[in-house]
Amino acid sequence: MSKEEAEEYLNLFRIDDQKYLVGIFQQGITVYKQQIRALNIFYSLVTTERIKYSPDFRIGIIGGGVAGLTIAAAALEARLNVVLVEQEAHYLHMQRGCDIRNIHPNIYDWPDEEATYPSTKLPVLNWRHDTASSVAQQLLDGFEKVIKSIGEESKPTVKRLRQQYNSKRTFVTERIIGGVRKFQIKNYASEDDKTVKTDRFNLTCDLIIYAIGYGIEVGVTKQSAIRGATSYWRNDAYNQTFLDESNNFLVSGTGDGGMIDLFRLKILNFSYDYILNIMKSISYSKELIDDLRAIKKRMMGTDPRMTLFQEFTEIPEQYYMPIIDVIKQDRRLRNIEVCLNSKKENLESIFSLKRNSMINSFIAFVLYKGDLFSFKKGPLKYDEKLKEYQVKAETLDLQESNVIIRNGTNKKAIFLIDCLSSLERKKIQELKELQLESNKISSTDPLWSVGEMYQIFNDFQRLENPAIKKLETRLEFLPIETRAICSSFLSVLSNVLQNVKKDEIYSLNIHRPLMVQNNMYYQQITTYNVNRLHKDIAGVTLPIKEGSVGLSFKTGKPFLVKNVEDNKWGKFLELIKTTDGNHFSAKAKSFLTIPVLAPTPSKPGFNSTCLVLYVEAKNPDFFDQETIELIVSSINGFVASIDNLIAWDQVYMKRLNYEIGSTVDAELSQYEDTGCFEDLSLRSFNNKPFKDFYSFDLIYKNSFERFD
């Protein structure tokens, strides 16, 4: 990313060159997208050199929610000084203790292939789907882990990170110190104000980031005229059987929050995985998903031909109406009357990707087609004298507990917070227009790769402590469970080989393809197994064009290389384009690469390379026919076990949809001419392919897991 591109991105959040507001007027307010947006801002500030390493440089972060914690964690990993200010007694106060809401990082991207992937892929504060309370705890545990890692004798944690809670009266003032513009963050209450419990402090910072969240929902605060509203994040009993005769509800608000409560009222123990599993089981599952993906693509285009509602009506009813039938058969359709209320929109206009996710819009459409809820347009009001709710003067026969208000967050409240000056409020109004305009494009895609962020952390750490080892190779995100399962396989294979190669010195590893910012790489999944011929770390990521492993990925073929003559070996190494991060050591005299293939969805009849096993040995004659057949047999067992885990729904792995392994045979002739290279595909091996083309972002599923 260039400095100019980073500056353009920062324009969406810039109050001035030393003050920034995390986007609160943008679409995409999921926990995961807030984290991505926060890291985009941090990355852009580093790219534009507004954040530079200095032992005295300090970032002031106002807000201890998801975005504030994420920026703070990144800054601390880069060994920067941080002041983190939170108005409540603890961080993530909205999500803590909330057990009725489940948070998933990707489900709102449905029906995209990766939408059900249950884990984040971030350089800091990763988590996997669970209840809001559990996700909050995962984030807090991750932040605590960062805090424990930053303490050093030269600079204890307490000096690097200042955490301030109960900051009810926070003000940011400017000072010129040594000719440099600085900011003082103060928190205090007046002596005669006994109603506000607040901690006093006064700290100086070089950069201010307002991460103050999206506000409390409209109707929840005492100042609201709407009666009966409760926060989306407060626990309720709507998932349970009602102990009285209540069976008539109104949900006011047609955003994602309102639709989710509609689903919870109509479908017993509602969860997205329940609905998606039904969709997988019905006869026209593939046709339905293909249609929905095509619809989403058109709706995200510059000139959609129809509204989302109209697009849905074009889908044949036999594709989706069986969903209702299965819910009824499972006895999970609840006998509850629900009215969905919108202040302004007609029924058709509530189906819009500008305000709702695709998955919620589609489920609501299916319920609508099944005549499972009614709809009323008009503002909801409560008549204090008559003690009744009304929509357009029509009285609603409802108890207060049967009215659910989901009118979104009160973003206007940001203009009233104490720490903003009048000039800053004016600038934020301008930012509002820019951020709303940015909703027309995807402003929450990562501007960085995990590897780039790791490199930033390492560069900053080395500026503070030159003794820290320089990160010489690219490291990208690697799921722990992927590494664990592949390490177990290599351990088994190592034990098998040791029985027939007792006195030999050899090492093994396994690699997966990885797309990073539209460029193809391959990644080392584990450290080298058995007696290592050189030092290495898991997660090393190399361009697909490099090394013998890359050659097997590109061609989809197995290769055997032997160092028979030094001059031929040198020629081969020059052709293979080795780098400092290459996988074979100077001590290795032979090595074997065996690809595992899988069918490519985008190209019927074509197999792509899904994994590559790499084995190197000190003995040039290590790989005889018997040994190669033993290795291939072990790989086939591993392939069968992974296919079984997926068939039994024990693990999740995203399917890939690009082709790897199309290099023409003519490209191999230059390697064969060296005299130390053999294309093993010319031999007869029964190399078992995977049933599908997997990403190997492998996550175990638990039988009790569910998300909504």
C-alpha cells in the first residue's frame, strides 16, 4: 500500500493529522469488521509515518470496546506506549455477560464460500464464534496475553500501558511542549457533582484515536420517548417457553437486530447453522445457493436491475419452501404471532443489503412467503395516558414485555460527548458524510496481510531492542488446529519411516496453498519433523514460483531430486530459484515432493494441488521405490482420514475455487536436463486425491456449537 493510498483511506477518519475517529457511520459494525477497520487505521498511520517508533511516543485511545482494544493490542505489539481510557468499570461492557447473542466473524458474508468459517484471521486478538460473553472473554484473554508479553526490565508494562477506567468526565486539551503539539487526556468530576463516580487522571499523548463505539440503541436511555426498549445485548427469555399466555409480539425495527429477534420468536432455538443445515439437506440446495450468490453479486454491482425483494421472488419456490416444511417437521415452528414494524419503509424496501445482511434478508423472505409474520408501517408510540402502544393511531393490544424495539444505535450521541470540542464536532459531521459515501464501496476489507503486520511488529520491536532477531521470512496466519492435525500425521509417517530407515538422517514437512492479497503463495504448516537438517518455524510463506515445493504446486506432479554431481546440483539450485526461506538445507543430498490433488470447482475435470508433502534426506539414495510407495500409502491414509472427518461433520474447512497445477510439461524439461531431477508421475503410483479442494484452514467442530 502506498502512502498516497493510506492517506486517502485515513481521510475517512481524520479529525486532524493527530486525531482520528474510528468509523461509526459506516456499514459493517460486526465485531470482526470493527477489528479490521481498527487495524486498517493503525496500518495506514504506520504507512504514512504518523506513527513512528520512539521510546516516548504515546497513543491515546478513547474507548475500551472492540476497536479500542484491537488498536491498543497492535500498538503494544509494536512496543508503542498506550493510554487506554474506558468510561465504564471494565472493557467490553456491552458484550460481557450476554449469553443469548452469538457472534460469528463471517456469517454476514453469506452465501460466500468462507461465510461459515468460524474463526478470525488477525495479527492480534483472534477469536472464534460463540456467545457474546464468551467472545468478549476471548478478546480480553488475548489482550491480557499481549500485556504479559510486553513487559521488559528496561520498560515495565505499567510504564508502557496506562489503563484508565470509570472515565465519566474525559476531556482532551492541547499543549505545546518543546515546540511540539501534544494532547492532555484529563478525567475529573466537579466537587459538587456527587452522582458521577469517576477516576481522576492527567496524561500526555502524541496521537489521539477516538474508538467510542456506535452508541446505545435508540429507546434504551432515559431520555428516549420510546417506552420498553431494552438493549440488544441484555439477556432475555424469548428463546424459552413463555410461562403465561403471551403469544402476540411486535418487533419494531427491521435491521439485522430486529430480524434476528423475529427469527428467535418464530423458530424454537433459532440458529444460523440450523437453517443452513436444512438448506444443505433439501433437494434444490445447489441451485438455491447458486441463485443466491448470483443475486448478491448483482446487488453489489453498480446498477442492480431489481430490488432484493424482487430478486428473491424470481427464485422458484420449490428451491426454498421446503425449509418451512422441515422446521414444521422438527416441531420448531412456534405458535406465536409476530408483527414486524418499520417506521418508514414498506415491506419490500426492508430487504436491502444497504441495511441488512444477505442471510437475514433471505430468512425473513422465506418466513414472509410462509405467511409466518405480519407487517405494519409507521412510527411506534406509547400513549402514557391510555397506557397503550400505537402505530398510526391504531391501538396495539400488547403487553410492554411483548414489544421489542430495535431501532439501531443512537449515533447522534457522539456529538454530545465531553471530550470533543465544537470544532471537532463540526469535523465529525463532515466525516459522517464521507463515511456514509464510503458505504458504496467495501471499506472493511483488510488493507494489510497478517504477514505485513507481523513485519511491522518485528521492525518496531527491533528499533527498541536490536537484540531481537530480524524476521527474515514472510509469516502468515496459520490455524493452530491445521498445524496440530498435520503434525500428528507427520509424526505417524516419521515412525513408519524410522522402522525401515533406522540410521538415516531426514526431515519432513507439509505445505498448503495460500492466497494473500490476490497473490498465490504456499505455506509451511509445521516445523520440520524428526532430525532436522536446519532451523525453521511454522507459518513461513513463500511465492508459489519458488522452490521445489512451489514446482509441485504449479505442476501437480511429484518430483525426486538427487545430488549426483556438484556441478549439476548447482545448476538445479539456480533454476529452482531458491531463497533464504527455501525448504531444503545445504546438508540435504536428496528430496522428494509429493502433491495431493483435489477437483477444482471452477474447472470440471481438472485437479488442483491441495497439499504438498516434502521430505529431505542426507543420503542421496534414501528414496528407493519401496520408501516412496510407503510414503504415498501413508499420504493416502491421511487423505482418507481428513475426508472422513469432513463427511462426519467433525471439522470445518473452506473449499477453494481457483486452480493450481496447470504448468505445461515443457517447463519441466529444463530441470530434467540437469540430470538430478526425476518426474515421478511417469512411475505408477496410486496417489489418492481429496474429495474436494480444501483450504486447510482447519477448525474442529463441537457438537454443541451454534451461532446466530
